[in-house]
Amino acid sequence: MKRADQVLIVDDDGEIRQLLSVYLEGAGYQAHVAAGGEQMWQVLASTPVDLIILDLMLPGEDGLELCRQLRARRDIPVIMLTARGTLVDRIVGLEVGADDYLPKPFDPRELLARIKVIIRRARSFPEKHEADRIATIHFNGWQLDTRARQMRSPQGVTLSLGSSDYLVLRALLDHPQRTLSRDFLLATVFGKESLPFDRAIDVCISRLRQQLGDNPRIPNLIRTIRNGGYLLNADVAYQA
């Protein structure tokens, strides 16, 4: 019999821990709970956790610090929860390694949908020790050579990429079928917060669409998500 996916809920609010654990177990998951970092590490020492739901506002070491520590030690997907839903919080949470971000209050059905997607994505992605050896990424008939930073079209034509265009494309390929905000891409690629009229990411997206033959008026491969950002609409495969 296939084991149930193991989800660890780290939140100092006992009511939230109880409600989420009951809801997730009703959906077929095995739920574990922790009130803070110390209990989280105790659970991880004895349980093969598949995903962590991590509250940002924890006493002692907060969720951001715990997420940094997790990324240094483990390769477990993290969904960050917080009552602070500001743009800066979302960007910082994603930058320290969270796979997704959900502000409180939230609909448990939305959280469940995100858990399913992230666990499925994590299992399709190479293990961390293999990631640095990825030489080629395949998507929509294209091949990206990560060492030469060149793309090869389905017709066999090789195209070179500028540094910023490559980094934007790589971010999209690392998070397929997921909306990435302009602010997150700007911080990831250029290491800065966005300004009201900063169109650097939009320019990169425009160049990528042109090279990939993605109709800029009705793009299908790199989609514009209204009030969200950009999404890579393709299955992705990795080759060492």
C-alpha cells in the first residue's frame, strides 16, 4: 500500500494546527504538528516529511530564519503562511527558499490545491545534489543548454541568450506552471526591488517570446497572468 504523503504544520497557533491537521488527514495526508523550530526539528529527525507548512510569525526563530536553515540542510518543499501579506514579505519568503506563499486568512481548499501541485512538482524535479549537474532542460520541443546558455529550437536552430534573458527563462523553467510575479523575477534576476515604472522583466519576457516564437498578442508558452505576473505553460524535463 502506498504511504500517505507526510505534511508538517509549523504554527504557534494551536487552533490552526488542529484545524489544518484534521482537514489534511481528511484529504488523505498524514499530518504532523509543531509549535516552533525546536519541535519542527524533532519531527524531522524521525519522520520522512514531504512538505512543510511554515508560519512566518513564530516566537524565537521566525519562519524566514527556519526556512533558511531548512534550505541549508534539507530539500523539503515549504509553503509559508503569514498574516502579513505585503509584497516585500512575499518576495523575501520566496527568496529564502519557500516554494509558495499564502497570506492568512486563507481557504483550506486553496492550500490543499497548492500542496498537491508542489509535492507533484518536487517529485518531478531532480534531487538537490543532481541539480548542479543539469546540462539540458527540455520544454515545448526546445532545449536549453545551461552551460552554453543557448537554446536549440525544435527545428535545430541554436539561439544565444543574454544574461538577464537566460536568468528569467531559467526562473520560469525552475517553476513551471506557476505564476511568478514581476517583483519576484526582478529580485531574482537583478537583485533589486521594483520601481513603479521598472519594465526590465517585461522587456526580457518580450525578447524571450520573440525568440521562442510565442505570439506576443496571444502568448501561450509564457503567459501573462493579470495582476499576477508570468507563467511558463509547458512540461519541463531535466537531463544531466
